[in-house]
Amino acid sequence: MNNEKIKPVIIGIAGGSASGKTTVADKIIENFGHTSSVTLIRHDDYYNNQDHLTMDQRLLTNYDHPLSLDNELLAKHLEELLAGETISKPMYDFKNHTRAQETEEMAPTQIIILEGILVLEDQRLRDLMDIKIFVDTDADIRFIRRLKRDIAERGRTFESVVEQYLGTVRPMHNQFVEPSKRFADLILPEGGSNFVAIDLISTKIQSILDKK
């Protein structure tokens, strides 16, 4: 491979909450981390700034709805990365339910992974992707994983997790996340444990890099 700058390959990884998206992203990073630089962008960092709202108002935000995300800024940043420019990526403060004051400087790399439940819902984002993946995991497995994670890592109660799941997570999944599966180039069952699919994805990524 020559020393010329290669236009980044953008890979979108979507799927329901706790479907295994992060595990799939980590496996891809493991496969390419030794040969090229890989950037991981989490859609969560592009939640809308809510500085103008009171804390009580911020707590009412439905984070599973597409309108909670600043896709216009994300699309602009992806276009800048594709053009070889460095971006100042926002960071989200989940404790205060608004965008953090700090940003993260991010330079373009050969591979950019965009991960989030709704990354395939917006056509502007899909049009910028070279590979679109949907991690498909049964609803009961996803709920159990989310329940265990939120109780162990986020100090949530059983009742609050169930209430949020039934009130917003499940209906938003059915309305926005699940329908976006039809836009995927590859539907990946079993998440990070599907080693055959991840190997095939890695082979496809390498073929795209070799052509650029």
C-alpha cells in the first residue's frame, strides 16, 4: 500500500440497545488496530445540547427518539473527515443530561466506525457509509443484558429499568430501530459471538482499503 492518504472507510453499526454493537466494533478494531488506525464514533456523543433546559426538563428527554440527536452536525463532521480535515467531536455529559463543554479533537483515519442504535435511521448518514451493519439480537436477550448492565454499572433499580424499557426503549425500537434494519448491507445475528460474520466484514473492509 502506498503512502498516499486513503479516503476513510465509514462503517455504520446499528442495532437495538444491548444488542452487541460495541462488541462487534471492538472485534473490528482488534482486527485492524495493528495495521491501520481506526476511529470509533459513538452516536451518543451527538445528543442535542440541552443547556437551555432546566434539569427537570432534561430528565424528560427521550434518548431513543431520532430527534434527540444532532445528525446535521454528525453528517457535517463525517464529510469533513472524508475530506481529510480534523474535527472537534462533541462529548455528552450523561450526569448533567447535556453536552459537555469539552470536545475531542479527532483526525481522519483509514477506518471510521459509527456506532449507535439509530445510525441507519437517517439517510444523510447512510449515504456516507461504505458498509452498513445491523446487529440483530432477540428482544429478551437485549432486555436481560440492559437490566443487568443498568443495575450493575449505572446504579439503576429494577423498577426504573423496566419502566424505561416499556415506556420508551421498546416502543422506539419498534418504531425506528427495527425498521432501519432494511437498510443494512449485512444483518449480523448473535452479535460479537458471530466470528464468521466478523471475519467476512473484516475481509470486505480490507478489500475496500486496497482499492482506495
